[in-house]
Amino acid sequence: MTAAYETLNRLLAGETPSAAELAGLLKAQGKLRERLYAAADQVRSDKHGAAIHLRGIIEFSNVCKNNCWYCGIRCDNPNVTRYRMSFDEIAETAANARKWGCGTVVLQSGDDPFFNAETLSKILRRIKTETGLAITLSVGVRTRKELEIFKAAGCDRYLLRFETTSNALFTAMHPDESFESRTQCLQDLRTLDYQVGSGFMIGLPGTTLEMIANDILFATRLGLDMIGCGPFLAHPDTPFAGKPLLEDRSVYYKAIALLRLLNPYAHMPATTAFDALEPEGRNLVLRCGANVFMPNITPGKYRSMYQLYPNKPCVDEDGAACAICVRGRIAGLQREVGTGPGHSIRKTADASK
Ligand code: SAM
Ligand code: FES
């Protein structure tokens, strides 16, 4: 038996391999790779069943004060037409999320100072009162005080990726932030009793398999309720323009499968970037560990202005079309649309140990 087969067996027996061993599994091809995907799909099925939870994402502002090197809406990109949705538009879109069968609404934006504790808490209260949906915020690093205010206003969950555990890479590509401020924010979210989501971009420029393995292990150590990862895709208007994809595209999927094996109870979305990587990308991820789908319900007129990376899918669609399309995809996978808010099962599972 090869060393990588042995690592997979030990992983399936509940052991956490070293970064070097995980890097070995990220190289898997042929039968071993299929075995990895099948094992991850089995764990997803055992712990989460056939349900795929729908979280409708509203990209409510593309204004950003930051200049992250990878991101298409970074403040220095002059080719972006900036927009902010009005309170009424955000609330109406959230009401559509409910109508279209989403148990959660995800509010995402650039790091936009207009949406501070006061404005965002007004929106959160309104959505909670009008829809009763679970609410996830994804608005970048915020102070503990702000996070407290969001929580009191009805926010249930928060998504903040750590992006990479390589200090050198993190520092180079985040002129406005430190790794410590991100991890402090994740820590604050945990102590404020949020359901916490994080993750990283797979295949940032200069990434080695060992670095991806370290990211997988770090995400696992964080004990996350949700893990969202997707491929890095180079945007032409950024300092990373023209940077290539990983030569072995299956590494993106193997990373997801390994995360699932190490984090059986975490909710894991098939992130939109997988569809930009290849047309069936999100379907493939749903077959190797993911159990959440985030249909884009942002009104059609704003979608082309929120392009973090090229080839973003569905920029010419509207929310209703995405909501219909996702049901077809789920049926095609012989899975079901999840009911209810789809809260963290990790917490319940840990409590019962
Ligand atoms: N401003 C918030 C934040 O920074 O957490 C939320 C919006 S931010 C654009 C959402 C995520 O998009 C980032 O965490 C990053 O991982 C991802 N992203 C940005 N540019 C990307 C790219 N070129 N390829 C893949 N993912 C990208
Ligand atoms: Fe601000 Fe990407 S640089 S959202």
C-alpha cells in the first residue's frame, strides 16, 4: 500500500495527518482520488443526509475601503461602477429569499464604511422582523463592539475567511490588514456565540501543496460551524492579473474532500467560484463533501458590478432564475432542498460528546 493510501485510512479512522501527509493526499490521482471523493461524500451523507441548504446571497454594496491584491472590487480598481443597494431594496430582496425557499439570507459587501453598526443593525432588525430567516453577515473585519451590536440586532452567523495561513503571503496581499486582526475577529465571533464561518482561497499565487495542507489544518483547528473555500481566480484589474490556475485542477476538489473528512459536522458550501472554474464546478463539489448552495439573489442590475474574479456565473440572470436553476441542479444530484434555517449541527454534535 502506498503512503498516501495509508494516510487516507488513518484519516478515516479519525486521526489527523501531518501537513506533509495531507500534501501527499492532495497529489492523489486515479483510484485513490476517487476513494477520497467517495469517502468525503459518504461522511457528508452520514452527518448531513441528502439535504442541501439554500442560503440566498445578496451582494448589497461593492464599495470597499480595502485594496486586497486578489479582489476585483478593491478600492484602487477604477473600472468598477460602485453601487449601494437601498434599505428597501435589501429588505425586498431578503423577502424574495424566503419566497424562493432559502432558510438563510447572506448579506455580503465590500468593507463599506457607510454600512456601520447603526445602518447595518437597522437592516438586520428589519429583515429578521419581516422574514424570520437566519441571517449571515459577510462584511469584513469589524470591532468586537460592532459584532455585539449586529448580534443584538438579529445576526446569527458571520463569514470571514482567513484567506491563507502563510504570513508572508497574507501580509503581501493585504495592505490594509493583518492576519492577527482577522483571527482576533474570528475569536471575538466565537466568544459572542455566533455561528462562525471561515476558509481560504485555494491556489493563491505561490501556493504549494504543503501550504494548502496547512490551510486545511488551520481551518480544522478553528472548529468552525461553516467552512467556505473556493479556487483563487486571477482578476485582470488586480496585481495578481494573469496568475495561472493550479496545474492539477483536481487539487481544488481534493482540498474540499479533505476538509469534509476532517470536519464532519461543519456546513460546507459549494462556493460560486467553482462554477467560474468550470461550468459544473459546484455540482462536483456537492459530490465530494459540500452540503450547502448559495444561490445569488442579488438584483440582476447590480451583478456585473460585483465581480471579484472573472467568469462569475449568472451575471445576466435575476434571483428568480437562480432560485429555479438551483432546484434543477439539486434534483439532478438526487438530493433534496433542506428545510428550516439549517443552523450549525457542529455545536449540537460537540455538546452530545
Ligand atoms: N469584504 C468581505 C470580506 O473581505 O470578508 C466580504 C467580501 S470578500 C470579496 C469575499 C471573499 O471573496 C473573500 O474572502 C475572498 O476569499 C473571495 N475572493 C475575492 N477575490 C477573489 C478571487 N480573485 N478569486 C477567488 N475568490 C476571491
Ligand atoms: Fe474589499 Fe475585496 S478588497 S471586498
